[in-house]
Amino acid sequence: MAFPIVKLKPQRPERFRHPWVYDNEIATGPPAGFENGGVVRVQDARSKTMGLGYLNSRSKIIVRYLTRRGDVAIDASFWRERVTAAFQYRQAHFTGESGTLPPAYRLIHGESDGLPGLVVDVYGEWAVMQFLALGLEPWREVLVQSLMEMLPLKGIYERSDSTVRKLEGLEERVGVLAGEEPPDVLDWTEDGATVLANLKTGAKTGLFLDQNLNQKAAARQAKGRDVLNCFSYTGLFGLRAARAGAKSVTDVEISPEFNASNRAQWVRNELDVSHTTITENVFDYLRALDAKTYRTDMVVLDPPAFTKNRGSRDGAIRGYNEINRGAVRLLKPGGVLVTCSCSHHLGATEFREIVQGAARDAGRSLKLIEQRGQPADHPVLLDAPESEYLKCLILTVD
């Protein structure tokens, strides 16, 4: 197939295999009359083909690579093969000891699965899709049909309500794409726990599925402890801690709606463990607890991303320092801190240094029990450091 040509300026070696081309890396192209979202052939400064990708001149990420080959037809078969490959990867690497996929998992993780801008999460008999790049729009029907043919789904729901779409020049979209509309509250059983999710109005696609294994790892430290779970969303860190033998759980979340979901989930699990939900800003709440000389056995920090661009890094670093400093001050000797970051602009080493610095500011020392990241259904593409976004440290304080 003949594609319009875009030529790059000379690139640094670390950019050769990156799945994105930024607008300031383009030397020439696209040709006049090119329609954004279409596929182009990318050439380096010496006119060597670097691959094919879709281009959007309205986005800072002007090209997203689809393939590094120049002789591939970008047609319905191409997309079906990519969807199938993503499913086969999870069957091979995410089934665990049971040999089956979990009830909820990420099926497609954008660039890491060769499907830039596309997110698909599966919740039992429903799938939730996010189309986050203009180049995906012409292929909606093919992608939806591929999922319906491959999986035993009752329906597919779209949650393309991310601000990322605005950067692509797209309006937000939400609604049924195929089959039935999911129920207002979806429930399933996993490892003996009843999990609730609202796929239509919950955060992201309903849950933060990337934290599932980290929640289970944190729960292994919770037996006999009073647990303070901050930025709790619907309370899964706390719920798993309670099921693992925690003495009590206090969940702090600023959203009344998410706290209501948390309480409903707790009732469904019929746990005989003291449980409190606090609707408050976590920063303010930690300061107030410190002033009261409150102390606890375990603190979980799972905040939203504090930085989504390099320009806000300094403020994010201060934010992470403050909450971790506050959490460390609240812990009794021998207490456990579980602290997370999903800000991809902060690497794992830098995040660990921030947490270490926060403990130093609090006059305490930390020992690392476990350093974790994102699970295999959220694969890291080594050519794209941005894809390694999730950090989770499990520590004990002196």
C-alpha cells in the first residue's frame, strides 16, 4: 500500500524504537491535503523506512507507530490479528496457578500491545473500551466486532471520557458499543472476596485493575494491624487487608459516591472487622491526625497521578513528600507503609528517593519489604519508559 511520507530529523538512539514521534521531531510532511488520523510512512533523516503509524497534527504526539515494517496492509485483518495477539499474550502470561484468566483484567494496553491509544478492560461478561487516539476512530466497528467474536461477552461499553481525547481534537464519548448495557453495579467473586464495580460512572473503566496484585501483596502484611487506607476509592486495599486478618480498617476518600460503593461492598462481604469510611481530603486528614498524636500499625497511600506533564513535576514531588512524610509520622515502630505512584513522569528510582527523603524529614528510617510495579496484563514496553508508570513500595518503619 502507498502511504504519504513523513521524514524525521536526526534522532537520538533512545528514540529510534519509541512508539511515539513528537511534533518537534518532524522534518517534512505530511503532504498538503492529508487528513488527520490517516496512516503515514515514517522515514528517518536518511530516508530509511522506520515504520507506519497514524498521524494527528493537532497532537503533540504527532505519529503513533502501528508497525515497524513498511510492507504491511493496515486493514481489518491487521486489527483483528493485533486483538488476538493481545488475548494470547494474557493467556500465556496472566493465568496464574489456576490456568484461567481472572474475572477482571486488562485485555489491551495501548502501545504495549501494538494498538496505540486503545484500552480494553474485561469484567466477566462485559468489556469496557477507551479510544484515546484519532487514528482509531475509522476502525471502531472492526475492533468492537473482533472482541465480540473472540470473547463470550454480553456487551461492550465505551468509556472514552478521558481528557486525553481533547488533546487529540476529539469529543468525549460514553455508551453501549455492542450487546447489552452493563448493570449499574457489577459484582463478581475473586479469591473469596465479592468485588463491586460501576463500569458506567466509576473511575477509569470501573476499577484500577493494575493494583489488584499489589492489594493482595499489601494484605499479606495486614494481619492483626489497624489499617489506614488513604485515597481508598472503593476500598479494595482495605477490603483485602480485612480478609487477611486486619484488626480494623479506616478508608479515607474525598468522594461521597465512592465511599458509598465502599460501604456497599463491605456489607456484601459480611466482614466482622471494624470499618470506617471518612469523606475528606487526604492531605488535610493526615495533618489533623498528626496534630492529635494518632498512631496506627499500617498506612496505605494510593493517590491519583500528581503529575501528568513534566511542567508539574516539582509540585508532584512536594505532594508525594508531604503525604509520605505524614504517613511515616503516624506509624508505630514496626508499622508498615504501602505507598504507590502512577505518575509516569517519576521513575521507580526517583519515587523511592522521594519516599526515603520523606522518612528522613520525619526522623524515621525505612526498610524495604517489597518493591512492586504493574501486573503482566499491563505490560511494560521497554522501548517506551512511559509505559512503566506504576510503582508500589511495601516498607516497615523503625
